[in-house]
Amino acid sequence: MAKLFVICGHGAGDPGADGGGYTEAERVRALGARIKALGGSEVELGDTSRNWYRDGGINRLETSAPVVELHMDASGVPGAHGAHVIIKSGFAADEYDRALADRLSAMMPGRAEKIVHHSELANVNRAARRGINYRLVENGFIDSDVDREKFNSSIDDLARIYLEAFGIKEASGGGTSEPAAAAIPGSTGFAGGTYRCTVDTLNVRDAPGLSGSVVASYHKNQTVVLDSWYKSRDGYIWGRYTGATSGKPRYVAVGRATGKPEADDYLVRVG
């Protein structure tokens, strides 16, 4: 039985906050995938193609495991940085909240309070009404160079903080994370969102490029939600999503590397 249920914030066309060429939705999905990979069967990763806030998924969630929802903050204020844990107003922090807040604030210091209470956040309230052991975590500021670099360069260490806080032993075979995609100055890079397949068969690979092994395929008119990461390789632009079952990054060729969207791309953005 899982000891932790992980929800990734935003997604399904909602990028969340952005900074330094990255989006919140993509980064927290990368973290969620690493928590799952390193935690194995003791971690359940919620459907990363969904927007759990917009579709009210917590209202239908059935789990006895404690729940954590992953986010990154943004303020536009120079120098703002640090991680913290958010729980429902009037609730006392439990052992998970305290352990998580202590470890995260040690890795990403800067907040005046490590644990804060809110009463206006939809998923905080939904979980409270249903008696779900829930907390929302801001894993630093995505528009802070300090926090973003720490997040990107130490994502596995960040994932291990979650495992330790919830008493989960690291599973074997979790591998190591791939480096975050290089950001494009002044841009959020590839336009993440919902894409429709325009060809009869489009292979899904376990690495960006034709050398990656084929692990699945999409067919004409099927859709896939890609994050804002991309890479140009072997003459194609490769997009990425996190496999809902495997929790691992998966890659598809969006189209030829021409520098702009084309009418004959294999995937076209529809949302």
C-alpha cells in the first residue's frame, strides 16, 4: 500500500508560474516523476495529464495515504526565495508537515515561516472537507535564480526529502534524473499544452532522438499533453510528457526542426 500520494499542480494547458525559461507545471511534474521513481511502489503519482484544481479531482480521490500537492511560487520581487508547506487554517501541523517543512527549508531557506495556514485555497479546503491528510508545498520560487538552480541541479535530493519525511525507503532501480532542459533567455521555450496527432502512427520513445527505444505510440486524432521542455535532435523537435503509469519522461517528435510550427507537423497544438 502506498505511503504517499503525489499531485502535481497546474497542467492540462495551465503552465502555472514561470521564470528563467521554465514553467511551474513542467518542473513539478519532473519532481513528481522523480519522487515516484525513487519511492517505487510506496509512492502513488496522480494522473499528471490532469489539472487537479480545475477538475476538482480531490473531490473524487480515494486514498488512505497522506497527500502532497507540488507547486513552485513566484513573486516578481527580487530576492524572494525559499520553500514552505501550506496547510488548512485551524489545523495543527502533523509529523509529516513538520518533517517536510524542516527539510525543505534547510535546502531552500528564505521564508519567514516554514509552515503557513490558508483558508482560501480550493484544494486545501476540498481535502479538509473530505478528511484527507493533505498539504500543498511551494518548492521554492521559480522566478528566483537561487531556488530554480537548486531545484534543477538537485532534483533527486529534493525528491528524497519527500521520501524521508513520509518514512519511505528509497527503492532500487530509480536511476538518476536527466538534467533540466536549457532555458531560452526571455522565453518559456516550447509551448506546452494539448497536442493532436496528425499522422497514422507516432512513436513514443524513452529518450529524445531516433536512438531512443520505442515504448508506445499515438495514432491519428489522439491527443497528448506535453510540458514546455523540448530538444532539437536528429532533425526533429522532440516534446516531452511524463508517463501516467511509469512516472518516467516520454518523448515524441513534434515535427521537423524548421524553427517554427508547420502545417505538416506530426503534433499540432489544440489547447
